[in-house]
Amino acid sequence: MDYRRSYLRDLFAAAPGAEVEAYGWVKTRRDSKNVSFVQLNDGSCFNDLQVVVPEGAIDESTLKRITTGACVRFTGTLVESPGGKQAVELQAKGVEVFGEADPATYPLQKKGATMEFLREIAHLRPRGNTFGAVFRVRAQAAFAIHEFFHRRGFHYIHPPIITASDAEGAGAMFHVTTHDPYAGKPADPAADFFGKPAFLTVSGQLEAETLALALTNVYSFGPTFRAENSNSARHLAEFWMVEPEQAFCSLEGNMNLAEEFLKEVIGAVLDRCAGDLEFFNQRIEPELLSTLSHVVNSPFERLTYTEAIKLLEASGEAFEFPVFWGADLQSEHERWLTEKKVGRPVILTDYPKEIKAFYMRQNEDGKTVRAMDVLAPRIGEIIGGSQREERLDHLEARITEMGLPMEAYWWYLDLRRFGSAPHAGFGLGFERLLMYVTGMKNIRDVIPYHRTPGSAEF
Ligand code: 4AD
Ligand code: MG
């Protein structure tokens, strides 16, 4: 076996007549009179390779072992495919069975299995069409994100995953401790591993700010954790966030970056994952392709929170949650704005300070902050960001007002004491972006292994 062997993807582009090997997992085997047909896939692309096994090419007992889910290596000749569905197929001459899959117990057999069922076999679902496509798109999108920032001179940074500070000041954090919480004895933070309470990070933003105020433009891309007890289709307890931070940048610059960023990453996925997106367009979300192309080619709408509230109030819709100035926008409001009112992504700015984090730059009106959320049709909030409060006195006042522990933020405040600068950044929920580009309806289905309340299998 050779690590440089070709992927099935490459075989589709090879010239008929070539003698090749094809590795993969069997999707189906169908026997007719003098010939068997095997659909083979190695996950390198959406399409299966059709393998034609003429009578006698493989002995009867070996052929019987080539069932759905089995892992095999075929050898044979690439020939032009008469069916026209694909350019080439493989005329098999031999096979090696690496691993059988007992048809009586292999769980991934039925067509049309529900998403809920597939979540229970998350270790096997990547072999199916839908999840193969999801994870290829996920990989391409991640790469496109790195490319986007790299081309613009942003430095890729790695904020800590374990932290002692609450970046959002919202308290929904997982404790990290070596104390046995089930032992019944009270925990003593001073005797714990870090000598004080520690948590899994909810955002790398505060640390990213320290690096931006030294390297100018930085971004992080890593896992973040929130102990929100939410069972919605848009929330995970462990999700991946992309967080750029720019020094010498205002809210406008931040909005421009967010818009360019989304358009470029979606554009790259459209270019590079055509086969997978075609499948999503046909089977998961009608008009996905036209919607995404539209998003790439038209400007996002920009509104202030106050303008959005006025539109919502005048909408005549019977919302479940009341709309008034000061209210946090609910998913139904975000969807009305993006889907019914505007028909494409919307950037909302200048939210009331009461519903936003302590670090956002305060506006002259004393009521609003320089926040921005990017809302997308179907998804709602996909990006949250802001210009940061760079003035020491304003930041301290807000921390006090919100009852947050001033001492814990000493290093963050130091940034405002020594060489402060206007700066801004945002966080993109990577899984929300993937829901948007694939059309998948539940965030649990765009991450290999979801972590939600009550669920940490695998
Ligand atoms: O709006 P959020 O809470 O913003 C921050 O964490 C900032 N510190 C980011 C920054 O400015 N550097 O979260 C950012 C994004 C949201 O817009 C959403 O897309 C996603 O992260 N997100 C979640 N995704 C999945 N599950 C959850 N529980 C999420 N919570 C937030
Ligand atoms: Mg937010």
C-alpha cells in the first residue's frame, strides 16, 4: 500500500484504459445475471465510483463479502461508462477485502434514515452522502478562512482554551478543575490546579485584543465552550469560532471586513465544493445555490438597532416575543428582518448597552454601544462583534456598573493604560456559517460530534 495512491476523485479525471486501484467503502452491491455492480466511495468527492464485476472476475465467496459498509480495494481497468452518469467506471479484475460489514448488524444501510437516527451513529454517518458532503464543505470552508486572513496579513494566533476570565461577562462557563465534584467535599479554589477558579473559554477575544495591540491584525480559529442550557437547533456547548481583531479600526472597518469575509468564504465554497453543494441544493435546501450566489454578489443591508426596532414595530406581524426599544432581538425578529424585509444578510449596529457585553465602545448618547451583529436568512445571528472601548475610564465605569470583578480584568485594563488604540473585531460561529452554506437545519449536523445538554457520546 502506498500513501501516494490516487483518490477516487482523481480516477474520474483519468483516461479510460488505465490500470488502477480503487480503495473505499461499499455503498451498495447489486447483482444481475452475469455481472455485479458495486458503488464505491472513499470520501474524496461526492460521486461514487461504479465498479463492474463481470462473472468469474472474482470468486463467488469473495463477492459475497462485498456488502454495504465493507472496506475494499479493487484492481482493474478504467473504461468509459456507457450509462453517461459518470465519465468512467472500473472493470474489476481483482479485489482485496480489508474489512467486512455484517449486513445483519451494519447500522448504516437504510436509505432515508432520519437525522436524529444518524446522530446516534455519528461515528458511521460520514460514510453517507449527506455527512460526507458536510465534512468536505467544513474542511474547505476552514481552509478558505485561513486563506482569507493570510492574504490580508492577519497573524494566526492561539488564545488559551483554559482561562480564568469571563470574556463575555455572561457567566455561562464550564469549570475546569482537578477536584472531584462528585466526592461531596467542598472545593477550595486556592488548592485547585490553577490556584483559582478556571474555566473553558467562551471566546478568545480578550487575549486576541492583547495581540492585536502589538501585531495590529490577528485572528484566532478554535473551539469555544458555553454552558448555556439551550436545546435549540442553533446552539452547541462546544463550537468553533473565528475571531479577527484589528488595531486602528472603527466599527465601519469591522463591518467591511465581516462582509468581505463572508462573501469570500462563501464564494470559495461555491467554487470548490460544487458537487457537494449541488446535492444540498437538490436534497436539503431548495434554491441554496441561487441564494448563496446572490449573497456573494449583493451588498449587505446595514441598519441601526433603533431603525430595526422601528421596522419590526411597523411590520404588523404577530411576534411571540414583544418588540420594543431595549429588547434583545429573538430569532423570529431576526428572521423577519433578513427573510421578509430585506431578503439577504443584514448588519445591525448600535445596540442598547444593557443587552451587550461590557467591552463594547460606548456611544455619545450614553445609551447605545458600537456593536454589530450580522444576521443571515434562515440562521439569524451568524457574527457578533464590536468596536472595543479603548478609553480606560469608560471601560472601568462599565465594569463597575455591570458588577463584574475589576481585579480579574487587570491585564485587559492595562491595554488601555499603556498604548491604547481604537480597535475592533468580531466572532463568527463557524457551525452557523456551515448551516448557512449547506442548508442543514440543525447545528448538531454540521459538526462531527455535537456537545449539547445531555449529549457527550463518542
Ligand atoms: O456574539 P458572540 O457571543 O460574540 C463573542 O463571543 C465575541 N467575543 C466575538 C468577538 O467579538 N471576538 O458569539 C459570536 C458568534 C455568534 O454570532 C454565533 O454565530 C456564535 O458565535 N455562537 C454560537 N454558535 C454555536 N453555539 C453557541 N452556543 C453559540 N454562541 C455563539
Ligand atoms: Mg452575539
